[in-house]
Amino acid sequence: MKRGKLLNAPLSALVARMGHTDEITVCDAGLPIAAGPERIDLALMAGTPSLDTVLSALLTDLVVEKVIMASEIELISPDAHHALVAQIEAHALAQGKPIAVEYCLHEAFKARSHQSKAIVRSGEVTPYANIILCAGVAF
């Protein structure tokens, strides 16, 4: 049995395949997912698993150099925005490397998600609760 914290086989394999600047989108239950990127659907029901839970699992093994969020989250879902930023700041401290935070309009976010290696769908139902993780390097 795997020893690490990340036990989900598709997520673990995804993180292992990531190279510098590759991207993973972690999305809410409603983000449209285009054909192309691998789809890892973890949604069970509204709210389960939360975006926070999925992101926490991925961050146990992933070095991140930049994240991208839809700018609308700041106004429409400020509590979710604050929680995501806090989680990213904590991860930056833990990995010993800064993480840049960028914003774009939601329509541009959806288009950008098409270039992700994978889109991981959570059960999150908070508007605009989506994030793109851009991989860094561990050295």
C-alpha cells in the first residue's frame, strides 16, 4: 500500500506525470470540461468533496509556482477566495518557494483550463470556486 497522504490512484499518477509549468485545473461541480484534458471526477454530491479537500490532497505531493483564479471569485464568493488564498500561502511556506497568484475573467479561465493536463472535478458548489495549479520544480 502507498505510504504517502495522497491515496487516490488517478490523482497520484497525475502528480507523478507533472513537469515544470504543466497545469492542473481543480474545479467546482459546474465548470464545463472540454474534451482533451484528462477528466478526474471526484464529485459525489453537492459539497462532497469540497474544493478545499481536493486541493489539500493535491498539495501534499505537488510543487506549485503559480495559481490562476477567476477574478469574479473576489466579489461573488469572498469567503471562498480568502480560504483559497490562505491555503496557497500556507503551501508556499511549506514548500519553501513563493507562489504567484494571477486572476483572469471567468470566460478566459474556462478557455485556459483546456490546456491543463487534467481537470479534477470536486463536488464544490460555491460560485467561481475553481483554480489552476501551475507546477513548479522541487529543486
